[in-house]
Amino acid sequence: MVSNMPEEISIKNISDKVEGAILDLLLACGPDHNVDNVSLYSRNKTLLEMGLDPLQLLQLRNRLTKDLAFEVYPAFFQEYPTPSAIIH
């Protein structure tokens, strides 16, 4: 993912944007869950294990495409299912 990105975007910047977008989606899941959704976050858990559904994955795709100025293709999260895989 990094090799096709504009040079001004650093790994730290990518990490911050990816983690921020995922945490925002987990927070948006809100009170209809009995667990603290943010505590579900782990760099090594898959996005589905964290509770993100297909609609949220689409929202994540759109946000990362916008924030990173990089086209995130539809099967991206199947190939890179964890935050760690996305970042690296």
C-alpha cells in the first residue's frame, strides 16, 4: 500500500489515519452494544473480529481513500484484514 502513496504521507501519518478511522467507526457503534467498543481495537485483530460490518468497511474504505489520497479497492480489506496489515 505504501509504495503507491504520495511521498509526503509517512508511515506514522498512515498509522494515525488508519487507527483514527477504525476507532471512530468503533465509537459510532455506540450504546447498542454491551461492551466498550474501543476496547475491541487491536492492531492484530481482523476488522470483522472487532465488530465492523460490511457497511462500516465501506465507510472505512471511503474515508481512507479520502484521507490518504489513495484509491482503496473493494477487496482491500480481504487482503489486508488487520490494522497492522493495512499500515504495513
